Amino acid sequence: MPAKRNPNKFVYRGIVFTGLAARSLFRIPVIPSGLENLPADEEIRGLNRTRVPGKGAVVAITHFGYLDFAFAELLMWRKLKVHMRFLVTKKAAKKKFVKAVCDWCEHVVVDRADGAAAYRESVEKLRAGHYLAVLPEAGVSRSFTVRQLKTGAVRMAAEAGVPIIPVSIWGAHRMKTRAHGLSLKSVWKTPVRVHVSEMIRVDADADVVKETRRLQDELQAGIDHCIDTYPVAAEPGAWWMPRSRGGSAMGVEEQQVLDAADREKYKITG
């Protein structure tokens, strides 16, 4: 078997620096909180963070829009210089450019119809000291509340013996999400709140369902904190606010029906 290629750090850094440049160009205020919950400095090995077995983590990110991952990525890079590996769907990886990036950066491609291989690869990376970025809602929330999570993030963390870092993103969905495309107006000076909740450590014999619910609650608490401290007041009925906050986003029950239809679709298409 040929030796596995080392990740191309220059490609990853190029992507990160492009994101930082775009943030500056469009004057996007990124307002973080909870940074004290990130791993301590002594656990990080400077600009070229050295992977240490057992020192990795699952980074669980909310998913309300298509750019949420980018703001979590920028935060983790700026604060910890972490080269995160992402879980990328097989459907997305069919695009030649996305596939090339996955290969260069050693991201994990997930077949939603059969995720066993991706799960094993993810656990191996975590044990080796990688930071693995996961969107545990497994799809964009149309209600702008945290959907019921898949148990994979918790199971991987428990099996690999690493913590979970919950990261809640609010505001990026105003730039691009379902039924709302990317435009200069949607991006220009749009604030993004990023909240890091306290790390969750899961014992190997823990109740996975219970711990997944705990993670969901932490992510939603982070979103609530972001909304409460968001620098833009939403007008009544704003499309980007959940109904519980006076917005006109899709209701949770309607979302659940559509989510069930999506799951059936993925059983067929993978």
C-alpha cells in the first residue's frame, strides 16, 4: 500500500487567508465569546501546531447557513493555529474542486447512506491528535434553532477519548442559506457572532443519546447567547429570526417534516 500523502498545509492556509481577506474586504465584524473555553495555550504547539495523540478534539458547529463552517474555521485558526479536518458529504465531494481540496487537506468524505468508513477514519484522525470539524445537525436548519443532532460527534469523541468543543454561529446565515442566496448586500458589514461553549468530555461508557442531547442544549444555549448579544436589532417578522424570537423562519414542526423527506432522499442518492 503506498504511503499516504501528507496534508498540503499551504493549500489549507491559502483557503484560510482567502477567508480572512474576504472578511476584511467586506468589512464583516466577527464577534467571538467564550474563548476561555478553548484548549489552554500549553496544549498548542505554536504556528505549526504539532499533532499530539490524545490532544485532538471534535469541533461541533451549528449549521444555519452555508458559511457557518468558514467562521468556525477562521476562529480556530486565529486562536489555535489548528488545521481542522472537515466531514464533507459525498455529494459535495463529487465536484472536482471540492474533491481536490478534500484530498489536499485530508478532509473526510461521508456517504450519508453508509457512513461506517468515514466514522472509522474520523476516529483514527482524532486519536492521532487532529481537530475534526463536525456539523452534527447533518443539514441546514430552516428554523434557525438547533435541530436534533446525529449521535456521531459524541460517539467519535467517546471512542477516541477526546473532548467536544461546541461552537455556535449566528449571523452567517444572513449571508447565504436555503432560499437566500449570496449577494454583496447580504455580506457587506453583516456581523457574525461566534460563541464557544465549555468543552464536553464524554466517558467511553456514557449514554450516547443523553450526551448528544446535552451537546444540542449547549449549542442552542450558545445560539441564544449570540442572539441576545447580536449588534443588529431584527425587525418584527424578520426572515432570519426564529419564530420564538418574533421572526418568520420556518416552524420546527414543518422543518421536521421536510427533514424526514430529506432523509428518505439520501437513502436513495447517498
